[in-house]
Amino acid sequence: MTSPEAAPRGDLRFSVVTAGPDGLELVVAFGPRDYAVRLTPAEAAELGLALLATASVAADAGQDVPVGTRVENCFFPVLGWTAGEVSPGVPALALRLAEGTEIAFQFDREGARACGRALARSGRMRLRERLRRAFRRPARPLGRN
């Protein structure tokens, strides 16, 4: 069930239809009419990223984004994730983003390993930062010498 805010205004609907090996059609339906826009896979990827980024930015009430700002990409707020296989030997990673959006990525085995290693490396604190925290002197209370 969708909330009234999430429902399209009027009778506006969107769908995507394959149009052969090198294209697809974005279909915008309004009332009884369908309007198809033919896109290449690269154009569809660009449109998809722009729509996800814009929805993500708009969903963040803490961001003051002026009207007319072009949003081409952003850091998506990941609220949750699941890793597994879509079929034996086909690893996948599903991310849950703001506003209930879910996106899934499918990897080959080596791509999944490389992604996991890169994420693990980026999640580790650097030695210099660990040492700084370990040897940081406690703050002295105010009013004492």
C-alpha cells in the first residue's frame, strides 16, 4: 500500500518496455494515453541515476536544496543491505535506500570478492587514526590548572 504522498498525481504511471537488444522505451501513461520515449541502455542508466539521486536528495528534509538545482548524482543514504546469491554462483547485493527504494546489484564471483575487499578496506580505521585515538590525552576539566 502506498501513502497518498507517494502516489502519482492524477492518473500518471511509468513503465519500461524492452525494445530489442539495443534499446528500451520509457512509457509515461497519463489517463488513456501512453507516451513512449525510446532510450539506449546508456541513456536509461543516466536517467535512472538522475531520478534516484533526485528522489534521495528530495527525501532528505535536512538538505536545503534551492529550486532549480540540477541533481546529477549524490551519496545515497543506505538504510539497510542484504548480500546473497540470486542463483547458485551468482552473488548479489541489495541496498535499501530512503523512501523505501531498493536497488540490487548482481556480480560475478571475482567482482563480488573485489567489492567485498574494497568495502572492508574502506571500513577500517587507518593505523594513524587508531594510534591518535589510543594516545589522546583526556581533556582537563575547565577551571583547573
